Amino acid sequence: MFITDQHRTQIRSYLDVMEKQADVLRTLKEHASEEFAAQPVLQAAAERALHIALECLTDIGNIIIDALIMRDPASYEDIFLILTEEGVFEQMFGDHFLEAVRFRKTLVHDYRDLTADSVYRVVQAHADDFEFIKASIAKYVQLS
């Protein structure tokens, strides 16, 4: 099929939310690891911002997959893998960002296993990636 204007409107809305969460993550990235670990509010903010940004990505992915009749995803991780396979993201970026996508499971289901160090590491490694994600999606679905 094809991406309609309605799809583009939905995608823009999710991208706007994702961008706001990415701004939070970039701000949190500036903190030293010791400060981050000592302030539970910083960790909680990072967890929430990561969770929402990743949910936006999967929601956008579902819109694209459904609209373009790509293969059905078997999991949240698979949504991102399909987008990479279909060329929304370059394979090298897909391999890099898969760590953040997999971290979603920890945020949502295995939150008892979260540590300040694990959250901080993901923020440091991936806070800036959301800008590339936004640009890649905008290009793929031809947002103007």
C-alpha cells in the first residue's frame, strides 16, 4: 500500500513526543555517573524518557509496517528489526541501536533489575540517536 497524509500526521505527532523525550535524555546525559547514581530522580526521569521515546518508535514502526504491508512483527524488538530490514535505518545503525530497543523490556517488565549504572550507560550510548531516528523516519515516509 502506501503512507497516507493521515499516517504522516500520526507519525509527526509521535516524532514530536519522541523529540521532547530525547531532549530530556540529552540533558540527563550531561550529568556525571556519580551524580546520576546519587539522585534517584535523575534515574527515574531517564527511565521514563527512554520508555516513552522507545514506545514512540514502536508506535511509528507499527504505522509504517501496517501501511506498507510489511511482514508482521513477532515482538517489540522485531518492529525495529523490520524497519532496519526495510531500509528505514541503515544496518550499522540498526545493530548499534538494538541495545536500546532491547532495554525496553527491562524498563517495562524487568524493572526490578534496573540499576543506575545500566540506565546511565544506555542514556550515554543512545540519547543522541533519537535525532537520527527522527531524520531517518521523516525521510522514509517523506515528511515535509
